[in-house]
Amino acid sequence: MILEVAVLDVKPNQEKEFEATFGEAQKIISNMQGYVSHQLHKCIEKKNRYILLVNWQTLENHTVGFRESEQYKEWRALLHHFYEPFPEVEHYTSVYSNAL
Amino acid sequence: MILEVAVLDVKPNQEKEFEATFGEAQKIISNMQGYVSHQLHKCIEKKNRYILLVNWQTLENHTVGFRESEQYKEWRALLHHFYEPFPEVEHYTSVYSNAL
């Protein structure tokens, strides 16, 4: 399993709109092949910062299956205009886990 | 519940030693008051990068309870010399979760 990590800096004063829009947009990823689970968290220290964590079965489920899909175009149209700067996305494999 | 997030850049060629040491050090946080769970993940795109995710019951369980403890001195002695640069640690609250 692969963990996608994206730190999302949202344009000032657009946090509420971003959260509402993400609430709709998350249905898109949840229905993609290879999707396992996701979490969106809001930063305490920087009020317009979020972190998105998505578990995928394989790296390609995200980088190819999702990013080259029609659904990604909808995801992008809904969410990308909120971000400044545009986020760097990284992928991780588990080393140790005593997870919830 | 609070999510602690730390992106850890380990000095080149010390990844194996860091992982072995972390395997011991993780027992320290697991026994702290307010600790809930943790995960250590290794980055695919940057081979000496890791991300540590720790769930705490409250922010103060980490920032006061752990960081001002005797156990933190042991944690720091075991792990901090691996990091360059020294990591920025942030705390997050959940907005949406469809977690494992």
C-alpha cells in the first residue's frame, strides 16, 4: 500500500469554501480503482494549511489510474484553484505502523 | 485528537541505521500519556526522506507532556543526530476522515 501526502496551502480567507468543496470532491477519489482511504487535516500553526493523506493500493493507482482519468479533470477543476503555491505531492511506503 | 506531522530528512546513507534506531525509539512515544498511534513512512521520490505521523489525544500531550519529559531526552539523543535540516513539526486536526 502507498500513502500519498500533499500539504495544501489554501489562498487566504478561502478555507471555508475549500472545506465545503473538498467535502464534495472527496467522493471522486473514493470511487477510483485502487483507492483505500483518505484523511484531510487542518493545520493548527498555519491556519490556511491542510494535509491530505490518501492510501492507494499501488503507486500507479494514483499516478496513472487517477491522474490520467476523466474524474481527475473534475477533481482539478473543483480544487486546484484554491492552492497557492501549487502543492508538491509525495508518495510513501510504510516502515513502521501502529496505526488506528 | 491531534495529528503530529514531521517530515524527516535523514543524512545521506544513514537510512538503514535510522530505521533500526527508530524501531527502538518508537517504544518511547508509545508509552507516553496521551499517545494514540503512530506511523513512519519512507518517501519514494526522495530516498532519504521519511514522514512521521503521530496521533495524540491532545496537543499538550505532545508539546508539553512529551517534550518536557525525561523520555524526550532519550528520544532526542537517539534520533535527532540523523536529521538534516532539523525538521519542522506541525499539528493538525481532522476535517474529513475515511481512514483505515
